[in-house]
Amino acid sequence: MATMAHPRKSRVEKEPHVVPLTKTEVIRVTAAEAQLQPFQDEKLEIYCREHDDIAASFQEAREGRGVLAKLYDQRNKEILDRLVAMRAKSDKEAKQNLDQLKDFCKEFVDTVAERKKAWRHKFADDSKEITTRSTRMGETITSLDEAIVQEHEDCLAHAAAETEPLNAALKQHNDFLERQVAERGEEHDRFMADMQSRFQAIRKRLAEEKEARRSRGHDMRERAEERFDAVERQVRQKEPQVRQGLEEVRQRLADELEMKSSSQESMVQDMMRFMAHFEQSISESGQRQEKTKAHLQAMKAKLREEE
């Protein structure tokens, strides 16, 4: 089996269109290969097994065909009997339908002849009535056309009679609008002249006020510079006194800080001495308590001995 694996591998390498096996298929093929014995031809066994299966299938098919042939013969006989019965039944029903059709045809021909005769009489009467109605409608249409022409002429005359007063009113309104436009044009020219004179007066007042404000600002600037110079001189005069006062305050603060530092240091030293004395007194009190406790223990022991 190992010798047969190499040609299969080379054939797979030469044929790139062959789909490679998946991991599951490789595991299954490997397990089947491990179950083979030495000098065992797997393909030959598969072919023999398939040949036997095919032979058994053919035998079953032959037996089945015999059974099917009998079944087919039985079914063919049943179908032929059923067809004969159906043919007889259909012939009987066809004869009955044919007789009914003949009776209906005879009745239909007689009925159609009578109806055709009645229809022709009715058609002649309807034609006469339609001709009479058409004549009457023609006369009516002629009279309506004459009435429409007369109505058209009357409408034109009425429109002309109603339009002349409207045209006169429109002309009067147009004349009024023209007079109003002329009056508004004159009013506009007068208003523009008035506004021009007013704006000229305003520009003149603005120029005068601008000059007055400029001179006033110049005076205020000069006064402010003079006051600033006076203040600067006062500051220069008082600066040494202020510096001397600040130096004295700084010296007092330094002295006060030094005094507070010395006071704090003395307080800390006093506290340390107090803590040392307090600790010593606690220690001595503890020693005295120990001595008292030992003395009491000794007294208890003596009392127990005396008892």
C-alpha cells in the first residue's frame, strides 16, 4: 500500500484541478490504510464487493420485473375493462345528449324565426320613430342656432353700452392719477430742497461744535497735564518719607518676629521640660505602684500562712 501512495501523490501534483482532501477525509483515509494487511489489494476487494452488490441488485431487479409484469398485466386488464365500461357509458350519455341537442335545435329554429319576424316589425317602427325624432331635433337645433345668434348680438350691444361708462370712468381716474403724480413730484422737489437746506445747517453746526469740542479737549488736556505734573512733584517730595516709614515698619516687623520666635522657643523648651517631669513622675508612680503591689502580695501571703 505504501508503494501505491507515491504515484497518487505525483498524479495530484501533475493535476492542479484536483481538489485537495480536508483534514477529516485525510484522517479517515489514514485509518482505513492502517487497517489493511500486507499484500492486500483494496481496490480489487472494493471492485469485487461492488460487483457482488451489482449482481444481487440485478437479480432483485429480475425478480421484481417478473412481479411487475404480472402486476402490469392485471392492471392492464382492469384498465381495459374500465375503458370498455366507460366507453359504453359515454356512448349512452352521448346518445342522450344528441337527442336533447336535436330537440333544442328544433325548438331554437322555430323560436328564432318567430323572434326574427317580431324584430323586423319592431325595427321598422323604431326607424320611423327615429326619423320623426331626427326631424324634430333638426327643427329644434335650427331655432336654437337663431336664438344663439340673437343672444350674441344682444350681448355685444349690451357690452358696448356698459363699456362706454367704464372707459369714461377710467379716463377720469387716469387724469386724477396724472394730477396726483405731478403734485407729488412738486412736493418731492420741495421736500428735497428743504432737506438740503436743513442738512447744510446741520453740517455747519457740526463743524462749529467740532471746533468747540476740539478747543475744549485741548484745554482739558493741558489742565490734566498740569495736575499730573503737580501730583508727580508731590509724590517725589513724599517718597523719602514713605520709604523711611516703610523701613521703620519693616524693622518693627523683624523685631516682632524675632521676639515671637524666642517666645515660641522658650514655650517649646518649657513644654519639653514639663513633659520630661511628667514622664518622670509617671515612672516613679508606676514604681511606687509596683512596690505597693508587691507589699500587698507579701501581706496576702503572710495572711494565708497564718490561717
